[in-house]
Amino acid sequence: MMEQFPERMGGKEAIIVDRYLNIPRQSSPEFWTVNRIEHIRKLAATGRPAFVWDPCKSGSKRILDRLVFRRELEDPVPSAEGLEESDGIEVESEIAHGRIRMAVPLYLGDMSFGALSGIPNVALARAADSTGLLCGVGEGGVHPEVAKCKRIVIQWASARFGLNLHLLRLGEAVVIKIGQGAKPGIGGHLPGTKVVEIISRTRRIPVGTDAISPAPHHDIYSIEDLEQRIWALKEATGKPVFVKVAATNYVAYVAAGVARMGADGIIIDGQGAGTGAAPSVVRDNVGLPIELAVATADAMLRREGMRDGFTVIAAGRVSSAEDMAKLMALGADCVSIGTAALIAMGCVMVHKCHLGFCPAVITNRIEENPKKLLSLEFAQRCVENLIRGWTGELKLILERLGLSKVTELVGRRDLLVGLGLEEPTRRVLVVEALQ
Amino acid sequence: MRLYSKSVSIEGRALSYLRQMAGAEGRVPGEPPIVSMGSTAPPFVEDPQSLLDHIVSDGAQVTRPSIDPYREPVETSIYLFDGDVRLSMPMGISSLNDLPMELVETVVRTCYRMGVIADLSGLGAEPSSVAGREDYVISGADGVGSTAARNVQVIITGRDDVDPALVRRVVSSGRRPVARAPATDEVELYTALASSGFKAIVIDEDLEADREVELEVAVSLCDKALRSSGTGTKALRYTVNLIATSRRLRGSGDVFKLLGLGAEVVLLKDCWRLGIDLQRESNPRVVAERLEHLLLGMQKELKLLAGAAGASSLHSTVCGNRELFRAVELDDRMLNVLGVKAAGSW
């Protein structure tokens, strides 16, 4: 299993990739525009904030991009150049009823070993350890080097690939994965071409077969079933338990149910979130944007008196510190980033993950004698820098909003204003229109 | 009256997905295309081209389970004409009128084999392959006598055109009268058609009318109007099948959403022709094979959408079930017309 580590490759043929590819021209509309990719690369290179307000949102049709902080309209300076790093702004927070401390409420999204080719998994887990975040390991067993990390979250998904009690107890928490934003209602999908020997061993499935997880958990057909699994996992591991769901029609009821049944938090993954493989028809037609889902789930949890201590983690297209701040203002305690972290490692958004020949060697098929390998040191440093730069931008935003703690931002919808949003959309967001 | 134009061409991703399923592109025909990383779908990234682009489908989770469409059965069949005819999937093939007769023959045979309807509207002569396959054909002839087909269509473009005597003649000759009407918000047209004995109404967005509306709007209004005419199973809705069609429809995502708004069958026009690349491929054997692949792929996609939404049957759980859908960034008036709730509302 060590063959995946460049430092132990014995200097053989593999080229170690420790720089970015040129960003290809984008011939069709893309959420992760060249500007967004360049912004992330800048943070990953310097570890310093690049902007106060995210300029990449201009022209975007996403609802979150058409929400702005009122403060930005008064003080639109976007560049962070020459600005002092904000001091005295507290970005630490506690999640899961205070059981997990976060240096900044950022969760590195659940990307599996198999979807990613090993080194990126290790880079993410190590970056989470060194910066005090959490890293979800995704479905399908854990890379042996990831298993040595502390701040990981073990996923209990519908196929239960490679799970055992030892593994469940490894991390800071367990997440019951019910759904994901890129394919709500459908199970995980690892194409057979990427199921090589080491993946076969971790997942305990034959080499070369598609790993398609069941769409539902066959022991969770109701809220009551979910309660039994939550408490079984709590008892078995002694760790906090999160439930990850996709943003769908009934996400408010689902959030209330998850909280009522004793989970410590919910990860809500919105439309447009990344995936290693999904049927196009599901990815493009199913699910709600995260901004609407977070707003509605937060409102329901408050109405039911179950908001305190319960953690709402928002995921799906979180591309900048401003996105994070806006999602927190809509009601999230923490946000999850996946694609942004991959871009920091060199992802150029060519949408080839399912084919296994990622040009940036992030989601490539694992080879016995690879021609190219991602530099672990480079990948880890880029993610750590991204987190530092991102945190810097978050602090600049908080300072301008007049807040001294990141936790004070949660649920402050009054700080936001909608630009040209339809009335029903604003009713869900509970955000005023710009007059 | 319209928010979006009806003349939108099918291109880009939508076209590529159709070609992949048909086997005109790629290496896995008959399968739903697999993609990766975040969606670029409208209305969030790409420009929305229709009301359908504002509608999203549900993913069932926790409060009710989704159905695993790879391992569990999802019923895609649709019963038409009081249960007389069973389609294997809620689709039909239309826009055949400019094809050589040899290809029409092939398409009719392929549709029959796949259990979907072939719509011969606009076709002067009837191909010989119709014989014995009449239940799966909507005849192009708009009268009685000239055709062997059992489903005969009458083209209606305004309320005054409904001729009950003609409908009676069709029925008495042992055939099923099918009306083809434009997409309009004058729902009296649809209720008049249903009450004068038509067994199915094809709402064809490509027909012209004085008060044209989007196909989505017409289908939803028609479904609601027919449901509220009469009570319970005596409602007009249960005497007539609702079929929707337009040249702009792109694939199973659109089909699924139109079912949700009330249609039972969607007739494919441009999308199947582009998918099998009819412009460059006219060998009947290849056309048949590609059409089979395309229909199979689309059927699997419908199963994925239904399974994800926790629906085990398209006909009993998806048709007219607007609650499975939510709309993003539409105003209150349009939400009300469609009968679909705003995304994020309880």
C-alpha cells in the first residue's frame, strides 16, 4: 500500500507533479470559472487573503451570488491588497453540542479513497490535522495513511464498504451518509475502471466491478429507523454522529427529524456539488440549491426549538469565504468544501473524474507503475494555504460586518439583501430585496 | 404570454447525452450517461431555456426511502385508453412525416417492439408495417375510412372545430379518436374535447393558436381542469389520456417533469432524430438499433429519476404528482399556474 507515496517510490519513472496545469479554455458555461479557479490558486500559493468581497460572483445566476451583504454595497472595496490582517477576530467554533472544536468552521468534504487516487486523500486528512479542521473520508474504507490522522470523520454509507468497528472508532465523529448533493436519492458510484487491487481490498469488492451503493440504506426506511442507527453508532463508538443528506424538497422535515432523533448535526449537500461519477440526468435535474436548503432547515429547526447545540453544515458549490459567510448568515454553523480543495491541489475542472484519467492526477485510476504522481507535500501545502488565505478573507469580512466572532454570524439574515430575486425565493431565504 | 421561446434548438450537452445513449457517440449505448464534478445545469449556471429548466425533482431520503433503480423494480409502463393499451414507457416517437417510407416502416416496427407509440401525423400514406401494430400507432389521417389504424387523430385548432358527429363515426368504426390541440390557456378547448368523447388529447406546442402558452402551462392547466370537471373517478380526467409534445423537448428529464405536471405520454420529436443522427445515418438497420438504444437509455434514466424520488411507478406515483417537484426562481403567478411549490417551501 505504500507504493502510492512518492517519497517511497525509490525515484523510479514517475514524474512528481508539484505545479499547476494551465487552466483550459472553458467553451461552455461553468460555475467554477477561470476567475474562481485563479482566486483559489492565489490563496493556495500565498496563504494570504486576496479579496474582501468575492468579485467572482458578478454575472453568476446562482441564487447565493445574487445575495450580497449590505455592508458590501456601502464599502465595496474588493481587493485585500495592502489591508492589514484582521486581529482580534475569533474564528474558532464548537460543533456537535460542543464536543468538537474547530479552528475555523470548515469541513473538508467527504471524498472517498477510490474517487480520489490516494495522495489527495492523505493531503486532505493531514491538512485537516495541521489546521484544526475536520476531513470527511467518504465512503468505502480508509487509506492506511489517512487512518493515522486524527481529525477525520468516518462515513457510514449505504454499501458499508470495508467498515468495521475499529474503523468506525478511528475518527472524531461518524457520519451516516444518506444522500449527496450531486445525486440525491441515488447511491455512491465508483466506475469499475477505477476499482483496482488496492480499492478492491479496501472496499472488499472484485477488481473491475462498478461499486454502486444502494440508493437507500436498507435498514433506514423512516425517521425511527434512523434513530436506531444513530444510537447504535453512538454506543459503538462513543463519538458524535452526523447525518449527511442532499438538499431536497423535504429537507426542512428531514433536518427536524435528524435533530429530534439525537444526531449531533446534519450535513446538507446542495445542487451542483461535485461528484466522482453520477448519471447526468440525476445530477442536472434533482435537488435544491444549498442556500435555499440551509435557510429552510434553519428556520424549521428554530421553530421546533432544536437549533441549540445542533450543527448545520452546508455543502455544495462553496467557492469562497464570502460564500461561507453568506451560508452562515442564512443559518449554517459550518461549511464544507470539496471542489475548492481539489482546485487548490491543481484540479482544472475538465469533468473527467469518472473516466480515471485526470490530467491533474487527483482523481486518476491508481496504477501500479504510474507515469505521474501528485506530490503529497505540494498538495498538502496548497490545501493548508487555501485554508489560511480563506480564513484571512473570512476575518476581513467579519471585521467589515462589525462582528468579532464567527459564531455571531450564524442566522444573521438581516445582514444580507437580495438582488433581483423572485418573491417566493426571498420568502424562503427570509431576506429583503434591495430597494 | 410566454416567458420562453418555443423555438430552441437541442445542442451542447443535451445533444451529446442523446447521442451517447443512441450509440451515435461514445461506447456505452443504451445506458444513462455518467458524468463527474458539479453540474452546469440551468437555471443556476447555464441560461434557462424553458420553464422545465426551473423545475427540480425530489430525492427521497430518511422520511421515506428512495428506490434503488439499479436493483429494485421501477415500473415505467403507462396504460392508455382505459387500460386497453400498455406502453412500456411513457413515450412515443413523432415527427416522421418527412422521412422516406422505408424508415417510417422501420420506426413503426421499432416502436412496437419497444412498446411505445409511433405518431404518424402529417403522413399522407400509411406504411404497411402498421398492420397488426395498430394499438401502438396514432394514425396520420384526420378522418375515417382511409386507415386501418385503431387510434385516429383529429386535428383541432379551436373550440369550434370539435365535431361530435365525426368523433361518433370514429368510435362506431371501432377506433379510438385522438385529438391534437395547441398549447393554450383556454382550457375550455380541452374540456370540450374530453367531453365530446376523445380518448386522448395530444397537446402539441408546435401547433399555432391565438392564445399560446408554454407546453408546461397548457399541460398543467389541462390536467387540473379535467380533474375538476366531475367528481372522483367520474372526473373527465379519467376518461381521457393526456399526451404532450414539442420540438424543443430534450430528453428524459423533460419527459419526467411533464409527467409530473399531468401528462401520461410525451411524444419525442427533434430529440430522437438528433440522438440517432438521422441526418447522417439512414440505414434502416442502424436507425432501428439506435432508436432501441435511445429508448432503453431514456427508460433507465426515467427509472433513475423515479427511484431517486422514491416512486416505484411512473403512472401511479409520478403522473400529475406536482408535490414531487419544486420550482426555482419563478414568480407566484407562475407557481400557481403550474401548481408547483417554490423550492425550499414546506
